[in-house]
Amino acid sequence: MSWVSGPLTAFDLETTGTDVETDRIVTAAVVRLEADGSVSEERTWLLNPGVAIPEQASAIHGISTERAREHGVPAASAVEEIARTVADGLRAGVPLVVMNARYDLSLLDRECRRYAVESVSERLGDVPSPVIDPLVIDKHVDKYRKGKRALHALCAHYGVSLDDAHDARADAVAAARVVRRMGEKHEPVGVMPLQDLHGLQTRAAAEQSLSLQAYLRRTGDPAAVVEPAWPLIPRRREPQAGEGDSEVSVRSR
């Protein structure tokens, strides 16, 4: 059976910013969609991230610092629940849909480290797999299409409704429905075994990063570095006593 006609789990975060190493989770959603597109299970979280939420982030997802502090659950307990829920779905054999997976999965991984919580990778004994990323797949199957590749643009292109953009649940549901449409439209992807599809995205994401890096270096940023790893950016090694941080900075995408 093709993955297109089976269940999908979708995961999405809204956060305080775009840096996976320093920013925090504000809201999260994990939903399961059945073959007909209906949502059969869902969990959502509003966290108190323990830091002020920048105004530019609040303007996107609608969660203010005051609301998060008053109504959010403690970040440590929520991060543990989110990581466990994501890992449980993968352990059950259901593919995980994440729009721009290297951002959401990496930020969750860093939150796990921050609160000394077992990460998704640690729970599974390996990098999360199989992951299906609409952003990576769309760039692979329709490389030269002009225009934006953000979720709202993919929804418009593939005819999927997105009524509440930047709500974690709405974005997760839309991402799963978009990627199912992709699989239906681009049959080689839709009939590919999941592990082969995961491997294809790993290679495609690296190629896409190198292409963007080359473009940035040509157009005015000669030191630009775009992270090639997918679906999870490796953790930076903690500097030892007397060592500086020699890691190359990673451009947020």
C-alpha cells in the first residue's frame, strides 16, 4: 500500500524566533490524519517558554508573553510530552509530516537538551524516520516553479484549505494534506517506499542547501553557510574548558 493512502502523523511548532539553538517553543501540535483526510487524534500545547516572546513573533502566531505566562504549561513538562508523542507515532510505524522538518525537529531537540529531557532521537535510538517534508519534496519535484514555497503558498498551489495560518494545529493538518496531494500528483514520490522517500529527501535537502549557499555567496554574502543536514541538524559539541566556540554559524532558512 502506498503511504499516500495510509495514515499520517503531522507535527508543527510556533516559536519565539527562527534560531534552533536559542529560541523556544510557544505552541505545538501533533495530529493524526486518516486516509480520507480526517483528523482522528490530536494533541496541542501552549507553553510558558520562560522567556519574553518578541513582538514580531507574537504578530505571527498571536501568542503574547502575558498569555503564555498566564495560560501556558511549564515548558519542561510540555517538551517531554511533545517528544514522547512524536516518538510514539514513529515507533508505531506512521510517517511523520513536518513542514521544514530541519527547523521544527531541531528546535524540539534543543529544547529537550535544555530541560534534560530524552529527545526523539534518543527514544528511537536513531534520527527520526520516516519523515515527510512538504518543503523539501516540493522543491525536488517542481524545482523551477517560481514563487514562494511557504506553507500558505503550497496550500494554494495544491488546492488545500488553510484557514488559520500559524496556528500549530491548522498548519500541521494542512501540511499533511498538502503532502498527500503531492504524492498523488507526483506518482514516483507517492509510490516510493517510505525509507526510500526518506533517503531521497536527505539527499535533496543537502542539494537544495548547497544551491542556496552558492546563490548567497554569489550575491553578496561570501561567508554564507546553509545547513545541509535533514531532518535534524546535529547538536553542536559543547565547548570544553578553555575552548572557544569554533562552530560555523548556520543560516536560518
